[in-house]
Amino acid sequence: MKKRVIAGVVLIALLVVLIWFLRPGDVQTGEAPPPLGAAPASEIEHGRALVNLADCQPCHTARGGAPFAGGRAIPTPFGVFYSPNITPDPETGIGAWSAEDFWHALHNGYSRDGRPLYPTFPYTNYTKISRRDALAMYEYLKTVPAVRQPRREHELRFPYDHRMLLIAWRRLFFRPGVFQPDPQQSPEWNRGAYLVQGVANCSACHEARNALGAIQSKTNPAGGLVLNWYAPSLTNPHEASLRDWSEADIVTLLQTGRVGMSAPGEPHAATLGPMAEVVYENLQHVDPAELHAMAVYLKALPDVESSARARPMRISSAGLEGTMKRGAKLYADHCARCHGDNGEGKPPAAPPLAGNRAVTMDSAVNPIRIVLYGGYPPGTAGNPRPFGMPPFSPTLTDTEIAAVVTYMRRSWNNNASPVSSTEVARNRTGPLW
Amino acid sequence: MAFLATWTVAAAQSPSPPLDSIDQRLQPCMVCHGKEGRATSEGYYPRIAGKPAGYLFNQLINFRNGHRHFPMMTYLVERQTDAYLQEMADYFAGQDLPYPPPQALNVPPAVLTRGKQLVMEGDAAQRIPACRACHGERLVGVAPAVPSLLGLPRDYLMAQFGAWRNGTRRATAPDCMAEVAKSLSPTDVNAVASWLATQPVPENPKADAAFAEPPPRKCGSIPEQASTGAP
């Protein structure tokens, strides 16, 4: 028995050493697939566009604070992270950083002082950015006003507060490497892949993470629970796969925060929560040619059925019948005026709920949150006066919201799992986004 | 009694707004602030119907930039343009609707007397100006940026004083209300809020067009005053 244990330990140790040495090397070189839109006026302008698409400013700016001066709280399952100051202030910002230091952070995930960075900073995506693009971002960030604002320490739970554990995490989950184009694909697909996988770091939210916060898309093609919302999978046909959409509709959604809803039957979607922020802060300012490249790539993503097990039914069939009855009454009283008696929607004010993937996807987090907190899609140049969903958290109980969401998920040919009041209660806490 | 009847009828007759309208767009506001923004004097949520447009716009901006803290409000307005927020403010400012009767509160007469004294005269010894010096002789506010103090629930008024004291409600500097709130004792806050919440709204609830006399403090949220440098 004892021998077996020793043998097991030795075997595991050997495997670890093997993985350690066999990991593929870093790829430092590679050119970004060239942009297809108008050429930028200068290298700084080129950097500004990349910093915008990379979503740097929203994370590195506190509410009402100076741009890029940091201090925004980012709640995660591991504790609260506070973004650092990336203005050119030499003491509290990155003013003393060399171009090489900046590249080392973006590409390798190390701070200037040699400490490994937490992957809340999505260097796992930024590592795909080419050296030339990274340096352009550096040049642009040197031009923003320097602000003196010391960084606030993260408030992390044990053991995640031990930064050196990241060395092991990196070995397991991180391979640095610049994007390598696929010569079989079009220039537009390659540009889109570079932006979606790298600069725009879409997978940082739209792919599931494991218990250690690493993206696990190969084994689990589900979306991710991020900032209290569910970022749907972009490859799952029951969630947010875009295979059946036109490229023009994808661009419209990314640029304006909303698409469709002017006539029944056409693709329709609106962005709320963290995605509304991405559209409002960044995507609406992106060159449409870049958005089109992203659309080409997103549309071409292969559909992958989620391997996640179906949500268990936590309710008896008799209980479900009662819930559906209560839900139907609540729906008639509170929802039908805008969403229609049969969930058909009323363009342009309210989307259909029948056949709406945002209602029926496996995770019920978003429908629950939208009923609890309502919300407006972002006000953009393409949709300057958005319609909004009223919040029902002040007027309906958890049981009532569970009933009405269950009703919407199981009526008009919708066939999703019911929702419990416990799930609603869980979504009453935590920051809004 | 006739007033009460008018109020009930007006509330019952409001039809559903047409779909492509500003009314429809502002449905999210009305869950808490009441139909057309006229929350009742019960509960917590303040009435926004008929408040000066400049005041409402400033509050929307303050929620957006973190000067005021109410997570639901910030969440609802944070990704909208100034132009749309102005349109929202103008819509609610333009609502000319009857007010419900004031709150009936069980408060000792001495508390109401003290409240009335502070509202009408202030307390010179403690350097507290009279509310009416800035909010108008009739306490219905002064256009475009000073709000009415009437028709609001006591709980809401008390919460605002608390928020000013601890800095979670702020306005453009100089933040005159923060100064006033910090010099009021909790007992006096209760007195002022209780007296205000029990007062009826005058027949013409529209904000005064201008100050009768220059206000005693400098306030950053009052545009004309800030630009002319009046005291």
C-alpha cells in the first residue's frame, strides 16, 4: 500500500516535470493581419484605436475619476481587484515604464517589478497582440494626461492573495504567443480573428472559466459568468452563436448596441450589463471595417453544443403547474402590454420573448437580472434614444419573479428549465453593472 | 376633498402611451417614481414630475458620474448621452399634475414647531440659513436648478441629509447643501423633514422663475449664480 502511494507521488512529480519541460515555447514574433479600414493618421492614432478596442479605459477608470488613473473595483469569485493607474505619472502610473516593460506586461503578463500579473488583466488575450501594435498602444498611453493616484491593494481571499501562486497557474494555463494567421482563411477572417481573440479579448467574458479562473473553452464551450451577468457562448446555437446572422446585423449590434426589432421575425438583440458598457465605451467608436472583420470571424465560428449538463428540475410537476399559473397572471399584469399576450413583442419598443435565446438559454441569470433590474441598452449614435426595460425588484417578490421568468421560459414553444426563488434571491445581491 | 377626487380621476384615466414615444421610453422610471413621475408622498421614492428641468438633469449627471449614489439609478442612466438625459429631464419637468395630500405623521408638535422655524427662519446661532432663502418663499423651488421641498416623503428627505453629511450625495462645488447638512444636528434634520413632509403643496406647484433676493450661499449647481459670482 505504502509502495503504491510512493509510486503515485513519484509518477505525478514526473508528470509535472514533463509538462514543465514540454510546454511549447513562446512565440514573440508575428505581424498582425493588416487592418482593412482607413489607414491611421499616425502611430499614436493607431495606438489609440487599439487601446479603445482593447477596452483599457473602462477597467482602468473609476466612476467619475480621471481616465486611465485606475481604482475601479472589479468583483470576482476570488475577491475584489482594483485596477492600477496606467497614466504616464512616473510614480503611481506607468510613466517610468520602458516600451519593453509594457510589452513584457501585455505579452508575458509580468509587471515592471517582475511580479506576475493576475489574469483579471487579460494578458491571456493580449499576448496575441503583435509587438508593433503593443508599442503603438504604449506610445498612445504616453500621451494621456498624467494623474497622480496610487494604486489600491486588491482585496483577495486566501489563497488567491498569494501572488506567487500565479507562477504555477501560468505553467498550467498560459502560453504566451503572438497571433499566427491562418493562410487558408481570408484576410478579413484573419483580421477578425486577431481582433476577437487578441485585442478585443472577447473570450475574457464569453468563455467559461474553471475553478481557478482559467478559460477552458476546449473542454467546456459554455459562456462565462462575469460581473454577475452571464456572457453567452458565441459558439452555442442555443446561446449567442451568430452563424445564422448576416454580417451587417452583427456589425449593427456591435456598433449601436441593438439590432432588429423594427419588424417581427428578423434577428433581434439588445446589449445590457457589461456588454452595454463595451458597446458604449468602445465598440461604437471602432472603425466599421474592423467591426466587419470581427463579424466575418464571429459568423464563421463553428457551432459547438454545450457539454454542460442540463439544469436539474428543482420543482415537482404539481408545483410547476402552480408556478406557471401564477406566472401567467403576473405576465398578463406586468409584461403583456409591451411584450404581447403571446410573447410576440411589440416593435420597436419591446423584443419578442417567444423563441428569444436570451430568455431560453440554459443559464437563467440574465432573464432574472433583466426582470429584477431592467435596464437600457447603451445610448449610441445609431440608437440615441433607447427603449428600456422597467426594473421589477422594487415591486415583485423573489417568488413572483421566479414564477414569471419560469412562465416566459416555458410558454409559446419556449422549453427551458424553470427558475427557483433561491436563484432570484442570489441575484438580488452584489453590484449592478 | 374635491382635490382628492381630481387626483384619483387623473390617475385612473391615464391611457397607455403610444409605443414609439418618450412616455414609452421612460417606463423604467415610472416603476418607482410613479406614473408620469408623480410618486406619492408615501414610501421612499421622490416625485420627479414638475421638478425644474435643470435640477433633474443635474441629478441624472450626478448619478452617472458618482456624485450621487443609488445603484439602480446609476445602472439605469450611466450609458446614456447628455442629450437623452436632458430629454428625460425635460419630459418630467413638463408634467403638470396634481399632488396627492401630504403625509399624516405622528410627530410631537414641538418637533414640527422647530422644523417650521428652521425652514422659515433658519438658525443664525448655528449658521443655518432658512430653507426658503434658496428654495423659494413658497418652498416650491426656483428655476432652473433649485428643487421643490414639498410633496416628498420624510424618509427620502432624511436619507438625503444623511447622504450629504457622509459625502455620498454631492453636487458641483461649492456644494452648499452639503455645508448646510453638515451643520444640522440629527434632531434638527428630523424636525425639518417632518415639517416639510406634512405640508400641502400650494395650488400652483411650479418653481419660481427667479430668486426674490440673492440666495445666502454660493451653490455650484445654480448656473447663473455661478457665472455672475453673486453671493
